Amino acid sequence: MNIDVVRIHFKDSHGDDEYSYKYLPFQYCCEYLKNCPVISFGTECNTIVDDDGYLNETDVELPHFSISWDEPIPYEDDTWSYYSKITHCPFCGASININVVKEEDMTSQYATMNKLRDSKNEIRRKTDSLKEKDKLNEEIRELDEKINGLWNFGEYNVE
Ligand SMILES: [Zn+2]
């Protein structure tokens, strides 16, 4: 099973390099993997059991398929989700290959969107008109969606 992903590059407000991934439409190797509720495709932290048997979390660069399970957090009324990367489909045995097919530089778009957001925010702060405030709120909300969309893992939109 081959999955093509696009790497998005931009710089955050501190000037540090940031990357996110978008996947292109792909075919699952089999229906079992597609419908398996505990296996997901994403960028969640991978979990590795080290030599001492402790679970370590490591940042995984590339999107991947992982099996997830929940374990209770000691002394807390809550659970923690663990993700363990798989490289083969556990149902049909197909190997899972993730290929970065291209990198897109969105640095200037990201900076422009943030600048626009700041200036709209500034106008909103100064205006006394409620109607104007509502309009700006809506515009800022739309911008936030676009900005978050850059950070988040998801399907690649061909525009
Ligand atoms: Zn399969």
C-alpha cells in the first residue's frame, strides 16, 4: 500500500521551521484495515517500549498507521491514549509505504495570514461599531480556520 504525502513547510511566529503533512487520496490494501476502529492514519506520537520495558513517546516525523489503546493514568480518573506505529497491515500483510512526493513552502502565505489577522484584530479592538465587530469576528474566525488548516494533518486540497 503506497501513500503519497505532501510536506508543508512554514515558519512560526518565532521564525522556527515547522512542518505539517497532507495526504493525497489513496486506496486501502483491504477493507479490514480501512474499517478497523483501533488503527488510524495520522501523526500522533508514536510509542516505543524501550529495553527496560518503559513506554517512551517519540515525535514521529512522517504520518503513519498506528494501533491505539487506552491505559488508565495512575491516581487519576482518566485514561491516556498510546499509539504504536505499524509498518504492515495486520490483516493482509501488505507493507505500508509513506512517500513524500513534494514539499510546499507556505512561509509567505503563513506570514501574510498572521499579519492580516493581527491588523483585523487591531481594528476590532478600536472600533465602537458592533456591526463592524461582528464582521471582523467572522473574518478572524475564517482566518483562524485557514491558519489551523496549515498546521493540521489532513487530506491535501488540490486548488
Ligand atoms: Zn490490508
